[in-house]
Amino acid sequence: MKTISSFIATFLVIISLNAQESKINIGLNAGGSVGDCVRFFSSTFNAEVNALFPVSKHFYVGPSISYYYVNGKDVIVESERLKLGFIPEERYLPAKVKPVGIIPLASAFRVNFLKRFSVGADVGYAFLFNASTSAENKIYYRPVISGHITKNIGIQASFSGVGQMFMFVTGGIVFTI
């Protein structure tokens, strides 16, 4: 938690020092799980904030922080008694996978094309909350593509991954301040 608090404090200081030149983006996204996690998780909702600073006319970099809420699914698991060699009446039992919270701290970059189109990525480290003991904090990556409807409103699509366990495809809206 100390790492997250330090990151947020640094994030706010950087924004205040470079407020004249930066673009602050606030995004809301929704999507679904892909890959192996589709067996355990269904939908995901994501809120993000990043502050991008110009490196050149079309290239921006800066810090990014997000929060992912990942819904767990109802699954069927093998009975513990079956694993121990007993033949129980109930071979398989229903179970509910707990929802997981993910907070990625990342560096973001974007390249603008044709005034209304941009591509980029966020790369960093993700902290997992309410996850099983087999899921650990991991490297976070998120390639993103955006189309700008107006100067301050855009739509975006992205693929987000945390290690190899959590992978999502999301789409949503982004507001630029």
C-alpha cells in the first residue's frame, strides 16, 4: 500500500508541475476475459487516469494508474474427497470464484496520427487484491488504440494483461482534460 501511495503522490506532483503542457486522460472501460482466465472470470470494469507529456509533436509519455474490477464466475470443482481417493456421492461441486481487484501502476505512451487517431501502450506492475494465493503481483501490459470523437472525448479499445493469468479485451470512453 505504501508503494501505491508513493506513486499517487508522485503522480500528483508531476501533474501540478507540468500542468500547462500535459494532457490528463480519464477513461472508463468494460470488457471480458480472454485466454485461460475465461474459465474463472467473466466481465471486467476498468477506470484509468494518466498524465501525458509531449516529447515531440505527436509522441506523449507519462505515468498511469488504473483500477480493474474482475467478476468471478460460478464454476464446478472436483470434490476434495475425490482427490483423496474416496468415491463421494457428489463428485463435482459448484463453487463461486471471488471477484478480483487489480491496481496497475504503469508508464504510458501514445503516438497521435491523423489528429483523431492514436496508438500506444501502458507497461508497468500490477497489484492484485482478493486473489487466490496462486495469483501474484505481476507485470502489466496494455496496448491501446483510440479514436477521438471531439477534442476532449474519445473511444478506445485495448487488450490488458497481468502476467499470463489475467487477460482482458476492453472498450470504453476517454475524456481529455
